[in-house]
Amino acid sequence: MEIRYSVRDFLDDHQAQAVVSKLIYSSEGIVRCLYDSAEGEIVAFLADESFRSEVTEVIAKISREEKQSLNIRHRIVKERNEHAISFHEPAASDYSPAVRKDEVVILYGVLDALFVHLARKNKARLREYRSMISFDALDKCRYISYFPQHIYMVSEFPHQMPVLEQVKEVRKAGYGDLSRLSGYALSPAVCFHCYMEWCGTAIDGPVVLTARGNCFRHEAPWRLGSHRLNEFCMREIVFAGDPHFVENLRNQILEDVWAIFNDLGLPGLVQTANDPFYYQEDKVKGQHQIIANMKYELIFQNDQTGESFAIASFNNVKDTLTRQFEIRGSDQTVVHSGCVAFGIDRWAYALLSAYGSDIKTWPLHIKKALKLNLEDEERIWAT
Amino acid sequence: MGNITNLDQHQELIQTIKEVMNVPPDYPLDKEIGLDSLNSISAIVRLEEALGINFKNSDMDLRLFSTVENIATLVVENYLDHGR
């Protein structure tokens, strides 16, 4: 069963897509939704008929909100077509969110090494952080109030004998009633740990950190798979300093990453971007990100399937986070900061889509660009 | 404001921009206005309404709105018909 909600003559294609982007997270009665541009209709497939009126009202509300917003689109700043690629669908056995195997593990390693090299070239210090992050840290950057649709909170059973004795009896269905929030969430990004490390301090000159971590975002179940995961591996380069340093480093890394993307023969583009602020009243912040060039995304495009997704982002957040975390320079003025984030799973998925699941057969120049040498591994695997 | 044919009309444009952007009459034309995430979008909307234009998406770049002079240049070169 489905709802077809006409927005023709009311919203343009870009606005209708924006409605769908929010609708995804706005009712659990939806099992899939899309925009049918030919008909000018937003289409929502329902879990069952009882959700019809709820979902219709949600679509109407989001559509009205979108109509009232200034219609600002992303601007493409770099573009690269690659018509020679014959795309593949990575086999589930080779690329699975649950388990990565052999050559794919190696691929993750060489991709990460590439990004670490880029970070070290820019004098980054190495860091490792844990997967949980406190609500206090997330409240400082208002993550939960801006992006409630994405947060995974960690719960726990109280250390009380009566409660723990019930846990065994109630099994899965009763866990929710017996548990409480722990005060921690699963980290949605690596960079917040860096800001916590710098929190309340004065930095002496520009600072650059790099860290890799598993990040977690609550995603609609029907969207999970291929490039969209609820747990993913992210390498970030995080930097703070005076405004010129931050802007220049962000832009320099963008150029370097674009060169890597070209060396790897991948098709795609760089465009201005915004974070997915959930609430209408915060949408203006996302629009400001676009017009102020605060965020760019590198988008991989699979021309054959129409699939496209961001594999890296380049952010100059100015003083927005450093002000919240009270990070100052030696002159006591609030510094600026930025970060570059690489979704390693998505880089791997893009390469597997472009060149196939059998990494050994990839073109030599691609393996060279990745510094990918499988000979040692092949010898080990053969024995 | 359909076109700019003389100095008076250019002055009128500058005056309108200053009013919309909430900067004093004697504010230097080349000085940063300092739009931030709280006021940038509303300022652009007010400019569109005051000047009777719609900025193209390709012009939605804050660098083009950084000073009164930049805004005037953007408007004159791309949105007014210069009396033709």
C-alpha cells in the first residue's frame, strides 16, 4: 500500500527531494519513500494501512515547511566524468557491513593509510578515541537537538538485584522497561572527541589532529545496506587556528583529495553541502552553511545505477564549535576550526563498484595509486 | 528598481542595500558587513523583496554579499537591465 501525494505546482523537484529527505526519518510507518519527478508526487510505501492518515499529515506538514523556506541549492565546484568505467555491483559476500574479509580488509587499510599520509603531510598528531561519547560533549555542540534522527544512545540495566533478576525472565521484549540511559551515546563523528580534548584550553598556534573511529548513526532500516550503514569507519583530520589557517588548510586538503579521487579514476563531483538539521527553525543554519561555503562534499557517482553518495566532507565551521567548547588562542580570542572526514566504507564501496570485487584484477595504475600490494597476502592465503 | 541609468539611481541602490543590511548610512562600501548564520538568509530574502529580484542559485555565495559594494556590483551586473 502506498500514498501518492501530489506536490506538482507547489514544490519544485529540489524542494520535493528535500521533503523526502526529512520524511525518511519522520514516521516509522514508512517502509520506503521517494519522489516521482515524472508525476510530481511524493510516494510513501506504508507498513500497513493504519499509518495512512499519520503519514499523509506528516508529508503535508513537511511540504508546507519546505515551501516557506528559501530555495537554496548546492553549487557544484568540481566535476569529473569517467565514461570508461563499467560498474559492478559488489557481491554481498565480498562487501558486508557485518564482516569484512581478506582483500577488503587490506583495502580499508590502504585507504586509511592514504588519508593518514595526507594528515601527516599537514603535521597532524595521531589520536585514538573510544566509541562512546558523553551527552555533555554532544550537548556542547547541540548535536542531539540538531540531529535527533541520527543519535544512538547507550542504555544500561541499573546495578540493582531485583532489576537484574528480572532481566533473565523478561528477555528481549522487556529490556526497554528495565533499562535506563547511561549518559553516553555512540559517537556520531570522530571530531567531537578532538573538541573535548581541546575543551577549555588555549592552543599555541595551529593544531592538527587525525583519528579513525567507528561512528554510529540511526538510519531508517529500509535504507541500510551498500553504502549506507548505521556503523561505519571514519577517518578525520581536525584542525584549529586562526581563520586563514583553517580556511586554507580545508581548501588545500580538498585539492589534494580531489587529486587522489582523479588518480583513482572515479567519477563524481564536489559541491557545497549542509548538515541535515531536523527542525524547521534550524534549517536556516544549513542554508547558511551552503551560501557561506562552510561545507563541501565529495560525491561519488555511479552513472549506471544512478547511485550517488558522499565519500568525504570538508568543513570550515569557523568559531561555532570552538566557541561552545571554549577553545582559545594564545591571545585569548576564540580560534576557528574545521575538519575533513573520510567515510572509508564508502571509498571502499565506490572502488569495488568501479573495478569489481576481485581486487587482484584491478588496473595496475589504480593499485599503484592506492599503494596496494597483495603479493604478500596472496602467499600467506595460499599456504 | 528595474534599471540603473544614472548616478542618482546608483546612489538609490546603495542606500537601499544599506537599509536592508542594517548598516549605517556612512558605512564604508568596502567594509565587511559580517553576515552570520543568524542573519544571512533573512538578509538575502529582504534584499530580494526590496529590489524585486530573485538571486540565481549560482549567486547564492556569501562572498558576493560580503560588502555593500559587492552586493551592488552583483545586482547591477546580473539583475538590472542597465536601461537597455
